[in-house]
Amino acid sequence: MESYFVFTFAHVTTTNYYSQSVTLDAEPEAVDIYILNHIYSNDVVITQDNGLAAVVLQKGANAISPRGHLYNNGEIDYLLMNRYEGIQMKRGKTKPKSTPSFKNEDRKRFVCGLEKLLTKTRD
């Protein structure tokens, strides 16, 4: 199974993710556009970006967050509204709540969710 780690020069890392690396210019939405132009139905995308997850679902692919949340079509409107509110908060210079630290339960939930998705896409 092929996997890709897509990031911009602004987020370059030396960490090996056991995936083919795709490095893009640090343009706004460059990673999202690249992913959307290269995904197919039943592909799996790991993202914490609600907007990207919503569009991935619309293209017939699957999306999971690094914390193991399996995105679904029933929540697209909610995801897009959250994205809109987040953008509005940034524009208003309002500081959003900080994300809780990553816990072992998050990792376990991610592994379980990813296994479900991979089993589903193989069938």
C-alpha cells in the first residue's frame, strides 16, 4: 500500500514517516489542493483540517484525524461551520481554546480507526 506525507517547506521535518514525502511551496492551501488533485475514491487521508476532511468525503475518499475521529458525510455541514468560525476567530484576533495534549488514548483510537478504514477499503 502506498502512502504519502504531504507538507510545505514551512513544515519540513527530518522525521521518517515510512511514506513517500511530497514537499510543496508554502502557499496557502497548497497541501489541500495537492491532496484533492491526487486522491481517489476509497483513499484514506489523515488530517486535522475539518475543511479538507469535508471535501475529501465529497470526493468519495475517507478521512480520519490524528486523534482517531472518523469523519463522515453526516457531519459535513458541522465541519464547515467549525472551519468558518475558526477563520472568523483568527480574523478577530480572538485566541481559540488550546488543543488538549496528545494522549495514549488518542493514539489507540487512531490505530483502531485506521484499521477499520483500511479493512473497509480493502473489501
